[in-house]
Amino acid sequence: MIAVIAQLGVSLLSILALAWLAKLLNLGGDLRIRDEDHARALAQEAVYGFVPTDMVIDRAGMGALLKDAQGRQMLLRRHGAAFVGRLLDRRLEARLDQNFLTIGTGEKTFGSITLNLGDAAQYWAAGLRHVPA
């Protein structure tokens, strides 16, 4: 009986130590796009040389739409513990529902995301009609 209690105690201490280590390393945090500078940096990581001239960030910080001077548009979205970005092309699927814009890239592994863009949703939905091929 004492061995079972000791084993339970060691297991509990191990779990607490791993939780403390994860917190110390800032693992599993609530990852969001903080501001436009953060969105620019994420876009640069996703596609080297992409310099946004216009952008809109989801109100919850879960994703963003960005446009560069060449008219290319990028979708940023959270994927697990990181952000990923894709340049949008004619395969995109978009659906507007008031302030919400749902966008899919046509790439099954990337999936789709619904962004709460507020009043800017209509503007960005209209801009998606002019995505280069």
C-alpha cells in the first residue's frame, strides 16, 4: 500500500514539474496576432519579401489578411502553436456573412478560417475578387 502511495506521489510531482517547465518555457500559451508590426513579421516569415501595404487583423487575433504593393494577398492563420501564411490565388473560397469573412485557400492541409473583420469585412471580401492567378 505504501508503495502505491509513493508511486502516486512521484507521478504527481513529475506532472507538476513538467507543468512548471512548460510555463517557464512559455509553451502552449494563447498565441494571437498582437498588432500590425507582429502581422508584418509573421508575413515576412511566411513569404520572404512580402511587404504589406494594407492589412486587417481578426478582432480575436487568430488571423489576418494582408496585401502588398504588387496586389498579392496573404492569409495568416494560427496553426497549432505557430502562425502560417499562404498567398491567395484563384483557388480561394470566400464567404461573407456580415462582419465575418470565411476564407479557404483550396489547400486541404491549410483549411479555412473565419475572421471577424468588423466593418472592413465587405472591403476585403470585394478585394478577394481581384486576386491574381
